[in-house]
Amino acid sequence: MATRTVRRITQVLLAPALALGATVGLASAPAHAAVWNSCEQWGNTSLNGYTLYNNIWGSGAGSQCVWANSGTNWGVWADHPNTGGIKSYPNAKKVINKPIASLGSLSSSYNVTVPSSGAYNTSYDIWDTDYDYEIMLWVNHHGAVGPLGSPQGTVTLGGHTWNVYKGSNGHNEVFSFLRTSDSTSGTVNILPILKWIKDTKGWMGNETIGDVQFGYEITSSSGGLDFRTNNLTVSGG
């Protein structure tokens, strides 16, 4: 899990250079009538206020291609070997850049189609601007995957019931919320979760929320699997 944070911070610094030439594998994007696609390791684009990243960051990764009809309708084809360790986190990102106490609302709706095999989680990844705190909201997961840290009990927040985990990867604190049952569509009210971490638990202060990311943290997808974001919206401020 520690590597995950290093790669995301490193990605911010190195992606523009790497995206010029880095490719992974020989796969080509699936046949979608997409306005954009990329099989580059750090392939990225901006559409409709969202930034899309292919984001193949883990060691031992296979091939992966991302496609998009818009910033809110996109998908990934991935063929990663059946080995341990996270290979990628293809995602769409919405920039918020507001302190928690200044947010009047922050919510998101999702509708996804995910495979019945492989090892992955479908999750929000929410960061403060200093990358000191990472809040993960797992809406579904499959296979041999699990959160970082120790269990902190169960809580109902933002319209869902979550099993909560708290830990550190040596670079930042990680708060993981795993939905108690898998979901492929719904709405998450994110702000009450942030306020619970800040006010009820006192695990962080009035941090400025930088990014709300949503995507697929893929450990294995041997043979090639499709992950589709049929619709995603992040709103608030």
C-alpha cells in the first residue's frame, strides 16, 4: 500500500514526460465509439471538468487501455497477471481545492459494470492538497484484496454502512471505508464522512480537499477484463 501513495505523488511530477512515450504491452483499446483512448502507462486527458488517467503504477503489470466518451462515461480493459500487488488505479479525477469547513456539500453518484473474476476494488480515493491524508471509499471489491490498517468498527455515513480501517503507509495516513455489501450504483454523500473523520474522530484537521478520484484499483485481471463507468458525477463546493 505504501507504494500506492509514492506512485501517485510521483505521477503528478513525472506524468507529462512519461506520457510522451511510455506504453505498456501491445494491447489496443477495445472497440468503443470513444472520443479518447490510451494504452500509455500514464495516459491522461481532461474531459468535461474531469481528468482521466490510465495510471499503471504497480510492478509486474500487464497491458491496460482506457477509453472515454466523456469525463463521466469511460472504461478500462486490463490484462494483469494473477499475482499479488496492486498493478494500477485507472481513474477519473475532479479537483475540489476547498477546506472541509468551507464545503457546503460534496457528493458523488456512480454506476459501474465490473467483472465477476479477477482481484480489484472499485473505489473513491480522496486526497488533501498536501498528500498527508488519503480517504478511500470502497463501493465494491472482488478477489484477494484488502485495506491497509486495523479495523475501527462499523459506521453509517453518507447514505451507506461502512467497515472502517485506519493505518499509515509511512508516507501518509490512510482511512479506508469498505461498504458492508457490494454496490454497482448509488450516491455517496462524501462531506459527512470527511466531517466524521475530522470532528468525531479527530484523525485530521481542517484539511483542504484537493482531489476526488474514482476508479478501479486492479491487482489481477488475467485474460483481459472490462471495467465500465457507465456514469459518474462529483458535485459540491
